[in-house]
Amino acid sequence: MSLRSNDRQWGSVAKFFHWLMALGILGVGIVGLLMTDMAPSMNKINVYALHKSAGLTILALFLLRLLWRLIDRRPPDEPAPRWQHLAAHVTHGVLYVLIAAIPLSGWWFNSVHGYPLQWFKQFNMPALAEKNEAVEHLAGTVHEYLFWLLILVLVAHAGAALKHHVLDKDNVLRRMLPFGKIRDASTTSQGDKP
């Protein structure tokens, strides 16, 4: 498999970013949901610190992914109705905005609380805003609602990929899977033409 994407599938670097970030977002999201119910303790502080560091890592990976996207070619869309292409591109755009906005909103939330933000206890990150008790609740609400919006969009994204894979039997999902073969064009369903 090539590092770079080609006319048939995504390259191994694009796949690496896609699946690493998917796993990272899933993990950070689960930790984020569970940590708020923990009893106050040093362990809770450490879990919060891990959540924040992992969120910053996802933001950094996202920036690297954007850089790679600028220099890597994009495989052409699989044959499908025009509305599906439009829906896919809008969904990807919304995903990209949310993947950046969620860690940035968490950083903002942390800043208005006045807490220091460290990346895995290696170095401190600058505050995005001054401590401000008046906007703490708003910042937390924004961070949480962006996460739930991301979940909805991810369900749509995964559902569409599975629909293409199971019902349409095309290569939409296969060309992003880390392992597996691309189906021959003669064995895939072409769907409706735009």
C-alpha cells in the first residue's frame, strides 16, 4: 500500500490519521463522560489532566492531518447520486470543524476556570482567555454540546459508510479500511447516476 492516496483508495498516511483520530476521539469522549461522575480525588484530577492532554493531542493530529490533506491527492468520489456526494462533503466539513472546535472549546473552558493546562506534564499551554467565572458555565455547555453534535455527525458518517458497504457494495468504506481489498468495478453496484 502506498503512503499517498491514489485514484482507487486513500493512502496509508491518510488511513493512519483517520483511524488514530477516530480511536482517540472515542477514547477522549468516553473518558469525558465518565470523569464528571467521579468522586473528588487525586485520581479524578489525573483523569481530567489525561482528558485534556489527549484532547490537545487530537488537535495536533488534526492539524497534521490538514497539512497532509493539502499535499496528498484525494481519490475521486465513488459513483453515486449528486445529493450523496454533497451530503458526504458537507458531513466531512462539519466533522473537521467539530474536531477542531471541541478541543479548542475545552481549552477555552479550562482557561476561564483559571486552571493551568499542561500537555502530559511536559509543558504548559497558554490560556486562551482570562479567568472569568461569568462565562464558565457557557464555556462548559459549549464544549459539551459540541461533543454531542459530533456524536450525531459521526453516527451519520459511520451509517453512510456502512450503507455503502452493505447495501451498495461499493468501495466507499473499503478504500479507507486499513486492511482489505478494493472490489473490482465490475462487482460493485453503481447506484443511481447523478
